[in-house]
Amino acid sequence: MANKIIVQNRKARHDYQIDDTIEAGIVLLGTEVKSLRLGRASVAESYATEKEGELYLINAQIPEYAPASRFNHAPKRPRKLLLSKKDLARLFGLKQRAGATLVPISLYFNERGLVKLELGVAKGKKKADKRQAEKDRDWQRQKARLLSDKS
């Protein structure tokens, strides 16, 4: 059974140069998991940051689960990320030294049915870098078309 992707942050690869990725667990409430099973979430505007020696996902949108009525969660509450101490120390070091940002790339259910978050250690792209990436992508498409036409 493969990973079932709930939501992807497509804009992250466009706006940032992703140097490294890491898988993190996430602390969720029951109504949040039920809402995620319906495929409703957004991590486009979110980021991960350090608070009190722990890593938190800030500004991720998981809408309320309608049948839960008064037992619902806050849609944009900070959510704790679960990583080993070694990974936390490495990420904090990269963030301090290289000025990197921790950007969520995707949110998914793993083989065991647990919600996982793929985090990217990223640096922001400048406008010229984005244009160059777009030119490269267009050239790859044209090259593929030319090669398929010759066959």
C-alpha cells in the first residue's frame, strides 16, 4: 500500500530551492484526522518554526469536521511536529547557519494510516531564478516533443 497524499504544496517548489527533505509526524486531534480523511486541508501558506526547543507547524489550515459540532478544533492552531532529537538539532543548526526556511511540501497518510508531513529545508528563490527554472522546464518539454516526433 502506497502513501495516500492528502495535500501538496505545489508552490513550494516554485518559490523555494529545496535542499533537503525530512518526514515528520504531527500531533492531531480526532476531528482533524477525520477532516483530513475527507481530503480537506491546506499547507500553502504554512511554515515550521521552533518554540521552546520543539518544532511547530504554523498557519496550516485544517477545516472543522462538521459532524463533530461543539467538539471541534481550531482550524489554524499551531500543531506540534514529531522528530527525533538528532533531526531537530540538525534542522535547527541548518536554520541558524544557512538562513533556511522549513517549508511543508506535502501532507499524507503512510502505510500504517498515520498522518505524516514532508518538510523541506529551503532557501527562497529570486525572480530571475524562477524565470530560469521556467525556461528550463519549457525547453525540456520542447525537447521531449521533438524526440517523440522523430520516432
